Amino acid sequence: QVLDTKDLQIFKVTVNGQDAKFAFGEKHAFKGTPLEITLPFELRRGQEAIIEISFESAPKSSALQWFTPEQTSGKKHPFLFSQCQ
């Protein structure tokens, strides 16, 4: 599985609760860096896979943006979203 990233530090990846191996591919000047995830099991047709990624962003991580709590409808929690689906 390959996901797009840009200026992220990845600490851990799990798939359905199991630790997964991961590596960064070659960095591209404006596209970012692919995150290559190796599933810890064979994925069967129709099987769900929940991928959880523990990461830290940086101020220059343009793919991720934050709303402060005051900018959200509930005004209680910040909101993280991505422009690079």
C-alpha cells in the first residue's frame, strides 16, 4: 500500500491492530514522499483493513491543515484535514 506524505515523521503503522513495516520512497520536490506500507498479513478479497499511522507533522507540512477549536462548529476541539486525498 502506498500513501502520499509531505514532511511527516512516521513513528508507527498498524493494520487491524498488528504492527506493519513501512518505508519512505524517493522524495519528489513538490509531490512529497510516498509512504510504502507492507501489510502484516495477506489481504483477502472483501476483507477490511484499518490502517493507523502514528505521525508528527511539521509547520511546512502543507498537505495537512488545522482548524483551531474556535474555527469549528462545536468550538471545543481542533480539526485536522487533508487537501491531498
